Amino acid sequence: MDTSKLTEILNLTRTVAWGASDILREYYRGHVRENQPEGKDGPVTAADLACNHYILEKLQKALDSEEFGYLSEETYQKGEIFTEPYVWIIDPLDGTRDFLDKTGEYAIHIALTTKGRPILGVVAIPEGEKIYYAVKNQGTYVETRDGTTSKITVSDRQSLDSLYLVVSRSHRDERFQKLIEQLPLGGRNYVGSVGQKIATILEQESDVYISLSGKSAPKDWDFAAPELILTEAGGKVTYFDGSPLAYNKGDANQWGGIMASNGHLHEELCTKATEILALIDANSSS
């Protein structure tokens, strides 16, 4: 896809992200209806479905082409692999529990991928009235409601004891809790959704985010857009072994350990996390 076409698609996606933000903000302010269909993990809201419908409708109408597949949290079927050259990966409401608990720390993720890797990403923060966006090799930008845009980069903190870890207030099993307790980092920030966590790294409030699967795992739509906005801002996102994340591979789960950081000590953080987990696992099995 040439640069001009990608720019055109980015502008479309930014507009869609703002519209989707308006929908979620309306529901957030009192029009939410909680619904938990049988077999569905976690709370699902009418806001999820309305936002998802809006995003898909706008993209599909504007991009009337067989080039694009659509992998969305609300429509994905287990084992599904999209064969189109370009695949959208969409989370219409990242941080459902934060949405329902009224923390305000929810987000919208929209990414365009090809060959399993993101080339365009938008993360909207509705309550912050901001969107973060990136195109591969073009840097990361933040846009405010008045249309002002500015380039954004990660922090320059380069010692372990100066790095801030961003974690959820809850959703931590015992193994993960032991891991983060043993990492020699300088402090912690407690924030809700994945998109919001990555935004704190872009805003230089945090430096490290770790995902560690347990009985369940984060999904493609949790990471595709946040990964690109972080890496284009100078950060890094890999599995603990240093390998890149892959999307649209038939299993939407991202199993294992994922390290997202400001990039300066990324490999050292991955090594330390792997070593600590090995000791935790050895002690638990002895």
C-alpha cells in the first residue's frame, strides 16, 4: 500500500475514532445496559456493540474493497484466520470493567495489519478527549479534541530504579504478583485498560507494562494498536524471549509473557523477568 493511500486511511480512522469516542462517552454518562450472554467471558455492554457496529460500518462503507478483513472482539470466531492482504483488528471497548466501574480508564483500539504485523494504529482515550495514532515508520502523534496534533515520544529514563511500572489495580494472579514484586523498578502507576497503560508510557508517566498470561491471555485486539503507537514513539514490545508479536494467526490469544517498555532497557527487563519466573516456577513445583 502506497504512502498516500495509507495517509488517506489514517485520516479516515482518526475520524472514526472520534465518532466512536462520542458513542462511548454517551453510554458512559448513563445509558449503559449490562448484558452477559451465556458463554461470554466478562461483562458486555450495549456500548461495546454500538461502538463496534459504528466502527465496522464506517470502515466498510469507506473501504468498499476485497483488500480488507475485519477481526473484531465482538465478531471474532475462534480459529478464524483472515486471508485478505490487510486486516483490521478492533477493540471497540478496551477496559470494560473500568467502563462499568466508572474509572474513566477505558479506550478504543483500531489497528490495520498486514502479514500479521501492524502498519497503522489508533488508540482513542474518550474521557481524556485524545487519540494517539501512528503509521509504520512515521512516528506517533497525539491529537486533542480541537484538532491540535503533536509528535510524542517515550521517556529517556535509562536505569532500572528510575523506571515506572504501570499495572492494573486488580486482575493479577499470584504468579504475576510475585514477578512484579521482584523486579527492581522505581515505582508503580495503577491504571485500567491496556490502551490507557500504553498512553501513560507515551506521556512519560510510566516506562514499563508487562502482560503475563495465566488461565487466560490477552487477545490480538488488546495489543495490535497499542503496540504500534508505542514502538513508533521509540518504545519496544516483544515476548520475553525477544520475538515479535504476531496477529491474525488463528488463535487470538497472546500466550506467554509480553514486555512493553520505553525501549532503553528492554532486553535486560525481558531477561530479568524470565529469570524471576523460572525461580517462581521452580519454587512452586518443589
